[in-house]
Amino acid sequence: MWDNPRALNIAAAILYVLAVCIASLVIARMLWLSPLFPVREVTVIGQHAHADREALETAVDGRVNGNFFSAEMDEIRAGMEALPWVRRASVRRIWPDRVEVRLEEHVAFARWGDLGLVNIYGERFPGTTDQRLPMFAGPAGSEAEVTRQFRRFSHMVQPLNATLERVVLTPRFSWQLRLSNGLNIELGRDLANDTAEARLHRFVAAYPLTLGRIARQHQYVDLRYPNGFALRIPVQEQTDAQKGKG
């Protein structure tokens, strides 16, 4: 081997590579453990209207361990995303001593029963707000579907001059609506040959020539009929009508 230049060159190259790798590991470990590169500042940018300074500081406190090189970005991100109104957080190092956190907050779209709020993407989160929002309810995991249907139903009921206040998807996957004028609509389930949207479309189209001509409050309408619908008026009106007959 010692009289073989080619083998000596290969061995030398291997030793050089090993030396560089070992030196790199030593330097990396020194940087990783060094107290000379502390994280001096954590900057939060982006939306954080619902997360005050104290909440943000608490989320970061205890998670910026080590120095600029060894601080765990995933730990900081997890702390931020644990805040009720934070939908997503991204974290990066800014040389020489800063960590930058970019936040995306949830935008409240509706209430999900008593279990929190739903954002514009149909995701449930444990926030609270005083905003006037529509009410959603449904089986666990149906938040996105209820949000999607709310948008479609809201558009469909516009000709009724009322807004959609509540959408419920029952455990049997039957749709129930409540409008701002107090009308409750029982849509029923989606059937292969007759969807809930189709029944609502027929009702809205027929409304001007039917209920729209009745000068009284409509309390409840059941659309689960193939060729029509059933109407219930408030109990007080029924009582008044009976008294008038007497």
C-alpha cells in the first residue's frame, strides 16, 4: 500500500473528509452549547388582536431554551398554537439573536353550540367573543360540512328577506334552519333523489305565492314532503283564532 500512490491518495482523501466531519461536529457542538449566542428577543408579527402581550409572553416562557442555534423552534410554535385564537404559527431564527414568530389568528364565523367557535375555514376552536354570530350545531367532525352548507343555504334564502341565524345537523344527519324572522325550517335528510337543497329551493320559489301572502308570523315549516310542506303558526295565534270561532 505504501508504495501505491493511488491508494495513498484515496486514504488521504478519506482521512481528510473524516477530519472535516469531526471538526464540523465539534464546532457545531460548541455552537450548540455556547452561552455566547443567546436569544435576546422574540418578535411576534401578523395578526394577534385576540392574544394580548401577557398571553404571548406566557406562551413563549420556558420554551426558548438554549442559545440561538439550539432553541427549539417547534416548541415555540407549539406554545403559540396552544393559544385559543391562534390558528397557525411559523417560527424562524433571525441572525444574530432574534426569533421571529408570525401568527395567523382564527376569524370567527359562527358559534358551535356551547363548545366554542367555528372559523371561516369550518374549523372549531375554543375562543370566546361578544360578536353577534350565527349558531351551528352538529355531530363531532361535521364543522366543515355545516359551514359549507350554511353558505349555500344563506344564499338560497335571500329572496325571503331574512338572514340565516342557525343551522343544525342532527345525529341522524337531518338539516334544520332558523331564520332571522323567527321561521324554523325542517329540511330533513339528503336523499338520493331529493336533497335538502332541492327542497329548500322549491320552498323559496313557492313562498311568494303561498306563505308570502299570509299576513301573520310563520313559526315552523316542514319541508319533508315530496309534493308540499306543512306549516305551524304560533300557539297564541291558534288560541286567538279559536276564541274568534267561539
